[in-house]
Amino acid sequence: MSSEAAVASVPAEAAASGGRKSPAILFLIIGIIGLAVALFGLVTGLENGSGRAGLSWLLGFSFWFAALVGMLFLVQLSYVFDAGWSTIIRRQMEHFLGAFPWLFLLLVPVIALPFFIGDNTGMVWKWLNLDNILPGIHPTRVGDDPLYLLKAAFLNQTSLFIGLGVSFVIFCGLSAALRKHSFTNDFQPDAKHYAACRRWSGAGLFLTPIGTTVMVMYLLMSLSYHWFSTMYGVWFFALSMRVALATMVITCFFLSTRGGLKGIFNQSHYYFLGCLCLAFTIFWAYISFSQFFLIYNANIPEETYWYNMRQLNADGTFNGWWWVGLSLVFFMFLFPFLFLLRYKSKVQVRSIVFICCWILFFAIVDLYFNIIPTQKAADNILGYNVTPVFSKYMIFDVAAIIGIGGIVIWAALRSMSKTYIIPIHDPRIRESISSVQ
Amino acid sequence: MPEIAPELPFTASDAESREKLLAKVKPVEAPRRELVTGDKDFHWVTEKVCGIPESKTPRWWWIMFCVAACMATFTLAGLTWLVSSGVGVWGLANPVNWGWAIVNFVFWIGIGHAGTLISAILCLLRQKWRVSINRAAEAMTIFAVVCAGIFPLFHVGRVWFAWWLFPLPNANWIWPQFRSPLEWDVFAVSTYGTVSVLFWYMGLIPDLGTMRDRALKAGKLIKAWAYGVFAMGWRQSNRHWRNYEMAYLLLAGLSTPLVLSVHTIVSFDFAASQLPGWHTTIFPPYFVAGAIFSGFGMVLTLMLPLRAVYGLHNLITQYHIDCMCKIILATGSMVGYAYMMEFFIAWYGANPYEGFAFINRALGQYAWSYYIMVGCNVISPHLFWFKAVRENTALVWIICGFVNVGMWFERFVITVTSLANDFLPSSWGYYSPTIVDIFTFFGTFGLFSVLFLLFVRFLPMMPMGEIKAVMKQGDAHGHGTGTQAVPHDVHGKGGHH
């Protein structure tokens, strides 16, 4: 039973939800406008044989996918640890989880449209069209590439659809189950719902990493399908936790200043969320550094080329991506790390909201760094140039992030309008409301 | 626009509707499990914990101690043989030049991780259940580091030059290789060992003060003096406790990156190379997860018998066992994920050497060890999904034994299979340990047991103060249970902190 159905079956008291619809509709409109612009870029790009706007779409999708996956992890962790302080925050994350089906729907254009528009050369994933040419000293057709042939059992349309299908079932199924039990408990209070959530979360923490890894390998790692890293799924997990926590801080800030959490969401909630932001800032740096260091140190060409692309031009000078990489070191790790070490940064509302906005911006930069650089055929010693950092396509990057974000926030607000802002019968609700540091 | 129900979202923004919403808050009953069962009081905790080192030495202890001490002599014999003959007495031979020594080193270092995890990370995460087991786990950490240290110390052959591992100025200008992760190990492990001892000792101080006072009251002056020296003038005063808690928190913060860094650097010993099977980017978190996995396996292996022998069922409850089993299940799943990713990327990477290394693990000459590893580390922990298994302490103990065995074999598989069948088939070989390898490793279990038995015999096994703080009598105002719904004014100023 979906969470929608669960809500539909509750007593009239909640069905009379009402709630203010206008913010939801506003975000829906913003989402549609953003998507329309991103779609325009995608279609015109495909007609011209360019996949750059497709990468913009993928960037927008990946960012919001990271946010939702991170929230799914956090909700499950909250249940498994039987955490008391996080109950009211968990409810807001459960609202966001309602956006998963919409998010998967928004993946369709970037995968499907290239099959119908243009000559298939604008495929974001080169391996989806075996006639694509890989640039290099000896340009090769993907279908003739020995490395592709060795991976073809994984990198093909059928496997992609199976992988995405399995992930869809995992994410949407888990989200629906958790939402159903949590929301039903508001209207039919029974400890069995909490117990069910804990059971689902136990199983979910086993399944979610598998689904995340499959998605990340297909959607992100296979963009440069010669490259590989066993750490890549863990990197995305670390990033997703940071994005989810930052999104939650900002969401709760709005809900506690002009929404239903006013007077309920307190300083200790900011503090605990801030501590988690700090912990995952360190974890993200640990994972990102370990991946870089081990590849740098072993210096195996099959692995280093991925980082070299993001550092050097064909003539050996630094390209723009070098500075993006450095910005990640200093602004995605060092600055938030030092900032969040300070106690007051975690409890002063302006400080914590500021750093969370900062983290979200640099999370987009991190995804940009991972997704956008691609090889374009060129007459130089490498046989290719790397996509420049700045281009006119950035408008589509912004449009995709705003467009997909608008839909995700609309789905969350829609969910919020159907039940209580806090889980009033949750067994840990009082611990959460009276949470102290 | 429809009429807005006051309790619904976006509508509780004024004080009146908020009060209405909070009035509806009625949590369903799902009480947290008690951390000390049996409705015991503070005095009972003191008597129970202090009673163990204060009582007459039980016969079983002497028997165990003698057996353990005899076992420890095997290490002594192995090391004597090694030092008098040279490292050739170990089974190392081309192409396997890393054998049991590094396997044993990583195994014991991994065991040590649970202690710091329980003390530091679970402290920062405010997991109160840790207090019944943290002291023993910390002790286990130190003893495991002692056992681990033997192997790198003696593998240098001329052990009297082991100090060369440290970058001390010397007339010959001989410096260690700073770019080697093995050298980083020297600093990581020695720092970890030092901080672990400090953390453990600092946690002991209040209880040593209690032991001193009780010994004094009982007229045992030598005991009182001995405990008193180490209690460093502890008087249970408010000021002492306040300093103690701040110091504990600081050490917890310091230990947390240390516990992660040690096994990360141990993983670099392998992953920083180019050898198929070793060079893989997931090694750092995978090694840390594996270390916690094996550490908790050992904690349960030790604590379950102690619980039975000393009747500690009210202090180490089924809930504690449940929590530890679930951590083993979680970390075992992480380890399983890493195995899966390694295998998949070995194929996906399309490097024939990497692919062979993994196929060879599963089907080659050491396949038996690979399946022991998978069976013990990936399959056996999944029995902990079942409540009936978690509640059967004998079964839990057996599964933890499997975890210990599996984690030793994991290090064996990583080290030996990659080296035995490397790039050049003409140099392939089959590694077998010698009797010296076996003696040295076998004896470390004796050494570990001797140290642990001495700890149990002479020191309070559990932190009494911390246990009392998590009992319901220690929470008279209900702060920890959330029995009152007290809304805070947040944005800054309010609350009853």
C-alpha cells in the first residue's frame, strides 16, 4: 500500500487537510518553468548532436537524488538507532521521500529522448550508442572498443533498465513503506507501526546501498566508462548525507520561522544536525581523499586519466577543472570543517543556515566536477580537449537544478499538507520536542 | 480556500495553534529497554563491580591463567627462535614475502578497534548502552595492540635495531622511508596505543578511587596504597567530576579520528601498491568496517563468558547483546559490500591481472581460505537478523568465533593470494607457515588472555559512575526519557538547558 493510500484511509480529521496550498503550487510552477528551460536545452542540444545539456539534466537529477537518498539513509538510521532527538526532523524527511517516484520519472527524458531526437550522437552515456566515437589519439567506435566489449554485459540498455528498475523498486518501495507506517500512526496510534518502521529500516539499510551503488555506477561512473573505482558508491553516499543534512537544516529553518515547527524545533536540533554536518564533512573528505590518493600513488594510467582530465590541458598546463578541484579541497572540506568545529556555528541560526547553503552550493560543484568534464575530439597530442568549466550551457545546469528541485519540493509540500507536521503519536516524540544538548 | 485545520502544517505558527498541536501529542507506548535490569540500586552496582577484584581469586581464574601463560610461552619460543636464527625461520619465500606476520598484525590491530569505537564514537553518539562494556573493550584494545606490535617489531629480524623505525638523528644518516605506509604505521599505531592507554587509564581513575576507599575501610593498606597511587588523589568531588567529564569528551574527540586513521593506514600498506587484489580504492573504509566487525566479535567472545561466570546479567543485558549483534550484522554487511565491489570492479575494470587475482581467490589454490572467509564474514553474521539467534548466547558466542576466524582469513586471503600468484607465472608458489609462524601466532592468544585475566582480577571491569548515570535512579527528573513535552523557544534564547 502506498503512503498516499495510507493517508487516504485515515479519518476525516486529517483528510480535511487543507493546509496552505500556495507554496506547493508556487514550487510546482517554478519546477515546470525550470524543467521547460532544461528540456529546451536538452532537445536543441540533441538536434545539434550535443549531449552537454543532457549532462545539465543529469546534474540536476543527481543533486536531488543525493538529497533524497541521504534522507532515506537518515530516516532509516533514525529508526534503527531508535533515536529520540530526531523524530520531528525525521517527519520532514519522510515528506521529502514522497518525491522519489517523481524523481525517477524525471530521469526518463535524459535517457529516452536521445533515442528519438537527433542522430544518437548526443547520448550522455557514450556506451548507449555503439556508433559513438571515442576521441583520442586513435579515435575508436564504442562498439569496436575492446574495453567496452569486456564490459558490455553490464553496460547495455537491458542491464541499465533492469538496474534502474531494481533501484526504483528499492527506493520507492522503502519510502512508501516507511511513510505509510509513520503517517498511519498519526491517525491510528499503535506501537506496531513504529516496530514496522524499524524492521523496514533494518532491511532498508541493507538494500539502499545496493540501489545507490547501482544508480551511481550507471548514471555517474559510466560517463567515463573506461574509468573505475570501488570507492565511487561510498563517495556518493558521503555526498548524499551532506546534501540531505544541509537540506534538512534549511527546511527546518523555514518551517520553524514561518511554518508549523515554530516553537517546536529548538536549538538542540540545530546543534545535533550541525554535529552530523561536521561528521559527514570529515567523512566526505576522508573518502574523496582516499580515492584520490590511492589512484595518484599507484599512478596506473587507466585510473589516473580521470583525474588528469580534471587537471591538465593537452599542453600540460592546468585547465579550469584544476581550480574546481582545489575549490573542493578548500571550500567543500576545509572551510565547512573549521566553521562547524566551533560550537556557536552549530547553534546560531544564521551561522548554521549559512554553512548549509554553502555546503549545498559546493555539493553542486562536486557533482559538476564529477559529471561535466568530457572529452571532445581535438587536434592535439591527446586527441581531445576537455569540456570547459564555464560555458553557455550553465544556464541549463541552473534550470535543471531548479526545475527538478521545484518538483521535489512540490511533492514534499504536497505530502506535508496531508498530515501533521510532527508525528504526534510517535513513541519518541516527547524526547524530540524536549530535546536538550 | 478551505478552512485551515489548526493542527495541520503551516498553521501552527502562532502560539495558540501550537498549544493545540502539542496538546494532541500522545506517544504510543514503546518504552526503552533498561540498561540495568532487576531494579537494582547504586550500592548494588558498587558491590557487584568492586566485588570481583576484591573477592578471593576463583579456581577457574588460576586454571585459565596457567593455561594462558603456558600458551604465551609459545610466542616466547617462536620469537627466541626467530631472533637467534633470523627471519628465514618464517615461511616467507619468493613470491610470498609477506606472510603470517602481517596477517597477524592486521588481525590484532583490527581486534583493538572495538574498544575505541565503544569508548569514543559511541560516546559521541550518546549510545548509553556502551557503559557496561566499554572498560573491558578498552582493555582489550590495549592488549590487542600489544599483540599486534610484536609482529612488525620482530619482523625486522635484528630486533635490537627496531628503534630505527623512528626517525631519530644518527651518525650514519640512516632515515626511515617516510613515503612508505609501513612507516606511517609506526606513528599511527604508537599514537593509537598511547591514546588508548590514556583513555582507558583516565576512565579508571574514579573507580580506582572507590577501590582505594573500600580497601582502606577494609584495613587492606597495601591495596589501598596501590590503588591510591593510581587514583591520583581522586575525591569524587564535583570539581573532579566536571574536569573528568570534559577530559573524557576531549579524549573521545581525539580518539575518533585516530581509530579511523589507524586502520586506514594499515589498509594503505596494501592499497598504495599496484598489486592486483591490493590496489583498490575502497580499502580504507572497508578495513575500518572490518576492524570494527572483528573487534565486536572479540568483545562478545570475551564478555559472554564473563557475564556467565560473574553473574553480570543485570549489567550486560540482552539489550546489550542485541546491540552488539546488530553492529556485527551492519559491519559484516559493509565488509560483504566491499567484497562484492572488489569482485565486480575487478571484472568491470577489464584489467586481466586484476580479474585473475579475484578469480584465483575464488577458484585457485587458496580457494578454501576464500570460502572460509566468505562463510564466516558474509554469511554467518546474517543469522543475527533473527531474534531467536540473538537471544541464544551460546549461538552468539559461536558466531562471534566464526567472525574472529573469518577476519583472520580475510587478511590471509588479501595478503597471500595476491602474492602467491603475481604477474609472473614462472615465479608462482604456495605459501605455508612454518612451525615458528604457528607458535608465534598461537602464543599471542595466550599473551592476550594473560593480560585480560590480570585486568579482570585486579581492576574494576565496568565504570561504576557511568553505569549509575544511565540507571533510572540517575535520571530523577526524567531528562533522559523525555517524559515531559517542553517546547523550547528556539531561536536562540530559550529552553531549559
